[in-house]
Amino acid sequence: MATAGKVIKCKAAVAWEAGKPLSMEEVEVAPPQAMEVRVKILYTALCHTDVYFWEAKGQTPVFPRILGHEAGGIVESVGEGVTELVPGDHVLPVFTGECKECAHCMSEESNLCDLLRINVDRGVMISDGQPRFTIDGKPIFHFLGTSTFSEYTVIHVGCVAKIDPEAPLDKVCLLSCGISTGLGATLNVAKPKKGMAVAIFGLGAVGLAAMEGARLSGASRIIGVDLNPAKHEQAKKFGCTDFVNPKDHTKPVQEVIVEMTDGGVDRAVECTGNADAMISAFECVHDGWGVAVLVGVAQKEAVFKTHPMNFL
């Protein structure tokens, strides 16, 4: 493309400091360096994780910063050494990338790449420790290696997934985070068997995707747990058979679920990031074989507290 190798000026939503409204700014986006690609972002979604780190409650504040990690776009140019992508490819950014060479990438048991695993404190590119965004020459930091709240962004090639150009980017951008996170948590980690009972805590995009995984697995009973009763109707479309609002009960929700299921669910997937919900998810699974998968990210000060006998 005509812009390859040149600095691109474009619009981006910049977070200047914690909790303050984002500001639309003209930013300079440098060309991609070795093993990097520059992507034109066509669609980006708002994930609660963006809000969480924008608030910077209990996390290391890294500002000014361009947030965003759930998006779809088209490769504008590629840096030295990039062979698997070319300009014009349709792609999704992925905040947990793969170098395809380390022990984690070579293992079927993990995707926590030594080089490209999620790092919420790093605001620069790996290759040279510098950001690719500037405003009047002053550095603007990256977020999760993606920074999709910008018309153009630079991403390590290992954090970009090529997709079929026939796929509508306005919809599949959700696969860049929420849908794949929830669906994968159920299908790849919880792995419920046909006929099992599954509880899903939190019925946002991630929770509904996790619920869809339970439905696809053939779960006989899918219990949705959320503080918002309005989410029940939407959850039914994803297989929800029972809905529990913890505010409707005087006892802990895990006790309610254990009683409902005569001993507990076979699998529980927690998708809120709330430590109390994590504890409830863990304590509502059946003894002997129950599995709880904790997807949400809790605040740094949060404590997971349960009796050791529950582990036993």
C-alpha cells in the first residue's frame, strides 16, 4: 500500500489518566518493525477489561494509553521477517499471542506463550521497548499489545490471527476476545460431558459464550447466575434452563445451587472477575468430580477464601 514504510496520522481514543474520559486525538502511528504488522482497525468492541484497566483500581497505572483489544481489521503493512501475513489480509488481534517456538506454544496443555503471554503492565513493543504511537513526538503507550481504539495500530505478528475475508468483521471482531474466551473456557478447559449440569456465573458476552459451550457439549441442565434479572431471557437463547439471582436468596448462592442439583453441578464457569463469585463457583461443584473454571480477572487486593476441605 502507498502508506507502507511511512508514519500514518489517524484518530485514536486516548486515555490520558485513570478514570478520566477518553479523548479523541490525532496520533502518529509508526511503521511496523521486525515481526510486527500494522493493521487498519475497521471494528472494535468495548470489553469490560478495557474499563477495568482504564479505572486502574489496584493495577499499575500506565498512561497515556490507547486501550482496546477486541477488534477486526485489515493488514496495511508488515515488518521484516513477517511471512504468514500480507497487506490486505483480514485479521483479528489476539492479546495472548503465540511465538510457536517456546515450551508453552509447543505444549497442548497451555497457551501462555513465554514471549507473548498477556502482560497488562507493558505499554511498549517487545522488539525495541518503544511504543509505535506518538502525539507531537511524545510516546503514547499500548494496551495488551493490541490498542484497537485507534484507526491504525501496530501488533506483534504472533498476536494476530488471519481469518476468512468472507467473515463479516463487524460480527467476528467479538471472537477477538469475549466469544473465544467464554466458549474456550467451557469446551477446552471445563470439558463437560453430555448430560452434565453446568453453572455459568455472569451472563455478559463471555458468560453467554461459555453457556453456548455448555449447550454444544450437550449439558442437560445449564444454570445461569447473574444479579441482573433482565439477562434471563437472553440467556435462554444460549441454552439456559435455570436462572438464579443471588439477591433473591437469603443463603449463599452456592448453597442454593447445591440444593437445586442434589449435591452440586458437574462444572462451573465463572465469568465476572468478582472474588465472591469465584468462591461461589468453586463451592457449588459436586464433590469428587466437580470442576470450576475461573475466567474472570480479580482485583489485586482480592482474596480467594475457602475451607481446605473443599479442595480435599
